[in-house]
Amino acid sequence: MPHDFSGQAFLVTGSTRGIGKAIASTIAQAGGSVAIHGRDLGKVQSVCDEIDPAQAKAFAADLSDPQNAGNLVKNVFNHFGRLDGLVNNAGGGRAVAFRGLKLEDWRATQALNLESAFIASQEAYKLMRKAKAGSIVNMASLAAHGPGNLMGADYAASKAGLVSLTRSLALEAARFGIRCNAISPGIVETDMAEGMTDEMIAKMAIPLNRLASCDDVAKATAFLLSSDSQYMTGQILHVDGGQFIYG
């Protein structure tokens, strides 16, 4: 049965492209109102117009300063009058050798990938406690469960932190009817995977023999936001074509 998000409101951070955009589109297609977020308001508005102007609302905030995440959540709540789900998708990283990783770059990665999710989740948690319901989904990564051989130690550490944050919040928030889970994608067909050759993909030995699509991740996220997963919390859902089988 398709998910029905009618009458519900969601915030998806980092939703002007790739995985975030696919998640926002999936929510809107299921009847939900969705806050589209990015740094540039013009770009965000164009994505809203593309997805569904009646369902999508534009919000701009620079989450490289994590303090902006709390205000973003408040603004979304004030606009819709409710917040049923939060997807902490905003993030980034780049491939860099450990020996060349600078402290300021390490801190910048933690700020965007982990600290902004912490502050957004904390604010959403406060609001959801009043409603005694809600779902928070954090976008982790296969890199959270092993060495950061593709994206660097800073990226891997930030995503591992998201996994721990997810479980800690899930344990505390459960008594208030709030669930917190995470998606752990493998390599996804986004701009971060541009330049990967068929040979490189083959060497990854992905059991399902392909990269993930953004829709693969979006559908899994919609499941965790929906009542279909109402008895799931603190879980890390691997959407990686079977790569985690190898540990």
C-alpha cells in the first residue's frame, strides 16, 4: 500500500538535488507538505516549483553554521503549524588522505554533517514531544561502519557519529512516541559518484551489481517516516545493494 502523508508536514534538509530532492518529491507525491531546504533561496524555490508548489515550501539556511539548524526547524514548524517528520540529509565531504587532513576541514565536516543534525534533531524533538509523535531520519552512510577509504576519515567519523546520535535519541524519545532511525546508503548515483567507471564499480563487488538510485534511498526513507514503521526505532537501515554483508 502506498504511503499517505496527507495532512502531515516534513522538513528535508539539503533537498535541492540528489537524495534529498528525491525524498522531498516522494513525500509530496504521497500528499505530504514538505519544506525544501538549501542555501540559495532562488534555487530552493525553483525546486519547489518543480516538485509541487502546492505541497512544497522554500526555506534557505546555511547549515555549515550549525546554529542555523535550530531556527530552520522553528521556521518550518511556524509555517506549517506542525512537524511530523525531519530528515537530516544535508551534508558533504571530499576524498582526502588522512595525512593531509587539516583540523579546520575536519571541524567543518563535523559541523555540517553531524552538529547541524544534532541541533535540528534537538529542536524537532522538543516540538514533537508536545505532539507525542514524530519521526526523525538521519542520513548516515556505509562509510560509518568502516574506514573512510572513499570519502576521508572526517566524513566517516561524522557519519559514525550520526549512527550513535540516532540510537541515543531513539532510546530517550521512545517514551514520548517519537521514533529516530537512520538510513545507511552505499554509493548512490549522485554528483558525488560522478567519474566512477564501470571497472571501479565492479571492484566494489556490490551483490546487487549496481549503484543505488536516489529513489532507492527515498523509498526507504519514506518507509521510516510513515506509520508502516511504527514499531521501529533506533535502527540503521542499510540501502547498499548488500555491501554491508561483508561487514
